[in-house]
Amino acid sequence: MLLYVLTISISAFLLFVVQPIIAKAILPWFGGSASVWATCMVFFQFTLLAGYLYAHWSVRYLNARRQFLVHATLLAGSLLLIPFTPNPGWKPAGYEDPSGLILALLITSIGLPYFLLSATSPLLQAWYARTCQPAKPYRLFALSNFASMLALLSYPVLIEPFVSARLQARTWAAFYVFFAIVCAVVAYRARLAGLVPAVEPESDAAAPPRWYTWALWLVLASCASALLLSVTNHLTQDVASVPFLWILPLALYLASFVLCFESEGWYSPAIFHGLVPLAVAGMCYVMYRQPAPEFEYLLPLMAAGFLLLCMFCHGEIARTKPPPRYLTGFYLTIATGGAIGGLFVAVVAPRVFKGFFELPVSLVLAAVLFLIVFRKRARLYYYTWVALGLLLVVFVIGESRAVAEGTKVFVRNFYGVLRVSDEGEGDFAVRKLLHGSINHGAQYLAEERRMRPTTYYGPNSGAGIAIRNTRNSTQRVGVIGLGTGTLASYGRPGDYYRIYEINPLVVQVAKEEFTFLRDSKAHVDLVLGDARLSLEREGSQQFDTLLVDAFSGDSIPVHLLTKEALEIYWRHLKPEGILAIHISNQYLDLQPVVYNLAAASGKEALLVDTEDDKDHEIFGSTWVLMLSPRFNGGPEVRMASVPLTAGNNIRLWTDDYSNLFQILK
């Protein structure tokens, strides 16, 4: 028993801790988008499904000896692929949707080890059930999910802050070797214990579950998985881009598995019969209430509703679980449902919906499942909830149309949702670009005000000061992050602006809905693709000013703030040029990060902090201006700034090490 517990625990921990390790390694190649994580999740779920399918096939069709030989061979082969190191040849060459590239990269780098880790829990539970009679293998499933949750919670707190990325991969590889050895020992001992052939005598077989039960497991698992990713998207992109916020839904999702499969007492249909409608109604309320609830109230309400719905889905799955004979098929069905839910949110929804409508759709599915599961309750009560469910569908459709009709442009792609809306009247009417809940720029509609720089880029902002104080007869300006193209308003005849943008929809919207680019007096070139990769491939652009402003809300692409990234920036700047970095952030204190980068490169760092000016559509902003010793610009730079201080004592960020947890405000 102890050997089974040890092997399953190690495999589950490795299964989940490798997810942030590999995702962090490839995020810089694809712009640091939250959609990269969603695509990784699709890979993880489908590889989990493949592992469960292999476990089911092995137990069902192979005898004990062949199970051992096949599994031992695969384990030995997987050792040849570690430690995993993503091949730089997979870096994207352009701005196309990188979903396929990400999936291919993951398959070639960690596909087989992840596949075997995924197969471990159902395979060992099946062996345990057949060699340790009487046995309760489903408690091992709860243990597996607990180990996964432990890995998830420990990574940002105990692993990432203290261990470099390279050492993380090597340590994971060492533990994987240990796992492979222990797993092979378990397989061999199960064989020696006289593991029975896969096909048991029909007289000993328990009655198989009905097709209806299999279908219900599939749809319940799909619903929970879709809720997981859609709630994560809603919280991190449409509400607040709080670092680590994605951990909360996944932890609750795993916790519901642990509780439901650890003991039958955690889920009571009689209690959840009343709680599920409240959860659906409550989540709809916080989604569509105007004005939106404060974040400190919204988060616990959404989390509570999500946990209740996961408990309902996983509780019903656990309540109707089959005898151990059908264990691997049962887990295969759950994994298939999870993969379908993930595929819907990560792949189908961005191509079908213009907004984040996957959460309302998932809630409708949860309501329908509630009606199916509790259909034998009192008829009047049942039809009441049918009516309320139909009202929910109508409400969701109506609200979705209202959102679309209340905006001028409403588009979505791999990188998120963009909305363009007009506000105000007369001379003060403005057009705004929103990415989720974050304002990415605004432009006055009145012709005489149209070319005034607004939002974070006013004349007194760090961006405005940097551009004005590096002007010669002509000026070369580089910009990382397009937004509405506001910075092009500073351009003069003969100036050259080169703007890097990873999202093709941002370029389309900036060209079609805003006039900063076409009305700029400078010559403006747009470069599509990840800015750092583009700069790596180019010869020195000899910029007078390079402005780094590619942070979507409060989630930052860390690869733009490392020692290696700064070396690339300075290669593209003139010796007397200014590097300006926008560090306004509600949740992260980026000042010590940028201070260390400036110190490591031998540059002076100045802080420019400005307040709101609502009369001129100016937002308060915080910029850091880095100057080389050869800077010979005007005195305004130092008059409008203060020296940047170290603040918290943190390590220098490199491509091999970064720690967001340490700079949380």
C-alpha cells in the first residue's frame, strides 16, 4: 500500500509542477499572453486523456506480464527525453496564431514523460484494486488530486522564488528518474503478485454502468472543466489581471475532486439540490450587475459559486462511480470530458464568440445538468427550475447582445478581447480601446483635439519627456506595444517611428478606428510579432528613444524585463539615447526590478510619476527613464524626475530567474 501511495503522490506532484515550469520556459517566445497558458492547458488535458486511454487499454487487453513489459519499456524510453529543454527552433517566425506551434513544441519536449505521469494514477489504482483485495482504489484518486494541488500551491511560493528555471528543470528530471524506478518496481511486484489477466470471467463481473451513466459522467466532467477555464478567463482578463489569480480556480477545482472522492460525506445531493441554483444565480448576478461589485466582494462570490458547481459536478460523478472493475474506463470518461471542456474554452470559444461568453454558456450547461440530475423531484419544483433555466438562457443572450451593441468594435482572437467604444459629447467626446477591463488608449473625436496625446502618454508623462528631450533635426523612436498608436502623435516631419505589436487585431483596430497612425507627421512602420524576438533578429535601429509599454493591464510579459532583454534594447539605442519603461501597475511593484536592471547595465534610472488630469483625458502614470553616461539631453529630464531607489532587496531578473510573488504590493 505504501509503495502505491508514494508512486501516485510523486507522479501527481510532478504532473502539475511541470506545467508552470514548461509554460514559463515558452511564454517569452509567444508574447507572454494568457492564451498561451490556455493552449498549454489543452495540451495537458489531452495528454492526460491519452494517458488514461493507455491505462484503460493496458488493463483491459494485456495480461500482467505484458503490462509490465510495455510500461517498463515506455518508462525507459522517456528517460532519454529528460531533462527537457524547449528547442529554440520552435520560436515563432511571425504573428500567426501560435496555438499549433505551442502544441507541437510541448509534444516534442515533454510529451512522453507527461503521458506516462498521466497514466500512473489510473493504472496503479487498477493494479491496487486487483492485488490488494478488498481495496478502495478511489481514495488513491483523492490522494492524487491532493498531491496535484500541493504542487500547484507550492510552485509560486516555495519553488519559483528560490530556484532558477534551469535548476527547476533539472530537479524535476531527477525526481522523474526516481519516479520511473519506483513505478517500474510497483509494476514488477504487481506482476509477481499474480495480477490476473485483463479479461475476468463473466460470472465474476459486476453489472456494467448504463450508457446514460457514462454519458452523464462525460458531460459533468466537461462542464466542470469548461467552468474552470472560463472562470479563470473572466477573472484574469475581464475583471482584474491579478498575478497568480489563475491559481485560485484550479485549486478549488482540484479541492472538489479531493473532497468528493475522499469520502462520500462531503457531497450530499439533498443539500446541493438547493445550493446549485443559488450558485448559478449568484454568478450571473456578479457577472452582469452594473456597476460591477468591488473586486474584494466579487472574487469570493465567484469563487464560492464556482466551488459549489464543481462540487455538484464531481460529487455526482463520485456518487455514481462504478465498481473497481470499470475503474480505468471511468477515469477515461472523466478525462475525455475534461478535454472537451478545455477544447471548447481554449480553441472553439475564441473562434466563435466575440467576447468572453464561454462562462455564461458553461453556467447554462450547469443549470441543464442540475435539471437532469434532479429531474425526479417534485414536478412543480422541477418545472419551476426549467422556467428559470430558460429565463437564464434568454438573459445571457440578451446581455451578450447588449454588450455587443454598446460598443463600436467588439473582436476577439488568441490574445484576448478588444472593445472600442465612444464616450462623452461635443469637444470632450473620446473613443477608447479596452483590452478586457484595461484601457489601452483613447482619442478625442473633435478634429482640433484629435492629435493630443492622452491616457498614459501625456506631455508631462515619462514617455512625453523622453521623446521631447532626445529630439535633434530628426528623431528615431522605437515603441514596444501599439495600443491606439497615441505615441505617434509626437512625430514630426522627418521623424521615424518603429512600433512593435504582437496582436494583429490591435494593429487593425488602431488603423481603422483611430487616426494617430495615419495623421502622424512622422514616417511610421509597424512590425508584427513579439517585440523581443523581432529586435533579436534585426540590426541596430539606432533609436534616440525606445519606449517599452507592452504590458496588458497588470499581467506583464516577464521576458521584456530581464537582463538579457535590456542588453537587446541598448543594442538598438544610440549611446546618448533614452530607454523609457512604463511600470504603472496596480498589483506589482516593478521599481526594484527596473532598478536592478539599470544598475546591472551601468545606467542611471530616473522615476517620472504623474497624476490624473481628467480635463485632458490624462491618466496618472509611472515611467522609468534609463540614461547612459553619454546622455546629453535637456535639463527637463532631471527636473521632472527623481532618482529611482532600490526599494525591496530582490535578485536581478534574468531569462533564467524571475519572481513575481516577491514584488506583489
